[in-house]
Amino acid sequence: MGEPEYESVVLVKQEVFVYKIPPRQSNRSYRAADWNLLDPIWTGRLRMVAKGRSLCVKLEDKTNGTLFANCPIESYPGVAIEAVSDSSRYFVLRIQDGNGRTAFIGLGFGDRSDSFDMNVALQDHFKWVKNEEKIEKEKVEPKQQLDLGFKEGETIKINMKITKKDGSEASSRLTGKKTGAGGLLPPPPGGNKISPPQASSPSHQPAATSTAAGAGGQTEWGEFTSAGVQSTTADAAAATPSKTNANWVQF
């Protein structure tokens, strides 16, 4: 059993005018200029009442509330209520009695703001009805969920920007030239590395130094000192011990 539907008053206007309108001769829209606007057939109160999704306009006596006419509205814009083409204050209502018989009458407001309020009330109600129907439809037919997962073999590429301390941005990609293998810088050009002298006795230290100097000299000067290097090195190695000992004695 569903919840009971309650009647709610959507709009009340204390003074409206009802006019007798000539029958429509063609598909041309209604015009208020064709009515006898100075002689309305009835003056009273308008109440717009909603019950669930149904809506109706009731024309009632201002004093005792006696119902003059009832206008059920199924949709707006629609046949039940239609605006005229030459004014914003006048409408044509399709009223209906208890036996289902219908007739068309003219409805007018003394102020444009009153007709504007009725337009807004009609639009709001049927907008709510449309949203309710949409919600019910989604309950019966659930909305298909989007599959945002990665398919097999799909990849994603992200470019990140890193902000430096000075406020500038640097891309995470390396855009500079490639360095040596493994990201290490190559050795500086020029000059051969000279190995350090080996530890030895004092008597043989000058010979090693002389040999290293000879080798360094050969590397530095090239062919200029290549002649006689071997003989000089041999003589120096033979004479060095005595000279060294003599120097130590003199010291």
C-alpha cells in the first residue's frame, strides 16, 4: 500500500477575471483583443492545488469559497492552459465538470506579476514531476556503471612538473645530452696518470725516482730524449748508491 497523497496549495491569487471567449475558427492562437475585456462574466479567487503529481486550478468565490470552475492540468504548456498571443496577462483555460464535460473560458490578471507567478508555479511543478519519473525509471533500470579500469595491454603516460626552490618548473623528463655510460662524466682530457712510487729502502729510492722521472720525461718530451735513455738509466742506477751514501755522510 502506497503512502497517502496530500493536497497542497501551490498558488493563491485573490482576484482574477473570467471572460467568455468566441470559438476558435482556425488553428490561429487565441487573442485577448477578441474578448470583451471591460465586461468579465465572473470575478473571484484562484487557487492552484497539487495532489501528488496531479495539478488543477480552482476558481472559487472570494467570500465563501464556492467552486466556480475546475481546470485539471496534465502538462504545461498544453491544452488545459494556453497563453494568448497578444498579452502576458491572459490565458485560456479548459474547465471540466464532474461528468467530464469540458468548456473553454478566458482568464485574466490585473497585474503582470500575478500572471508571472502562475507561469513559474506551473513550470516548477512539472519540472518536479519529470525528475520524479526519471528517478523511478532509474530504479527499475539501473544506470550502467562505467568501467574505468585498464584493459589488458593498456598503459598510461604521465608528465610531471617539479618545482625548484627558485620557483621555476622543470620537467621530469631528461632533455639534456646524454653523458657517459652509466650516467658518469668522462675523464678530463690530457696527461697520463703517474703511478705513485713504491716503498723501498733509502738506497734504492733515488733510482726509482730517477726511473720514474725518466719515464715521465720520455712521455713528456717524446722522441727528443729517446736516444741514450737506457744507457743513462743503467749508469745512474750503478752510481747512485755511492753518491747517496756520500751525501748522507757529508750531511
